[in-house]
Amino acid sequence: MSQNTELSILGPSSRVTGRVSGKGGIRIEGKLVGNVGVTGPAEVAEGASVEGDVNAESLDLGGNLVGNVTTTG
């Protein structure tokens, strides 16, 4: 992870509806319905799902994503 050393984790049993944003990176292991905007890297883990747009430094996609992706790195 680059200069953004903070990492937030949405665990495998989590279900979130709404926008998620912040400084640093995020690892999504559960289900998110909404947009993601972070300054660090984003990861959608195997078995996870995101229905929304992702704006992050980079994206590591192991799960499902329905939406648009914008990376800055």
C-alpha cells in the first residue's frame, strides 16, 4: 500500500447499503450496495460483492463487481 497506510475491512458477514468513503484503503469481504471512494487501494475479496462504482488508487478484484471503476495509480 502506498502512502495511504490505513486499511478498513468490511468483514465477510457484513452487508452495507450506502456510500463508503475515506482516506486509506479498503478490503471488502462481504456485500456492499453503494459507491466506494477511497484514497488508497480497494480490494474486493473472493466471495465478496459490490454493486456500485469504485474510485480508488488501484483495485484488486477477486469477487463480483457491478459498476464502473476509476483508478488513480
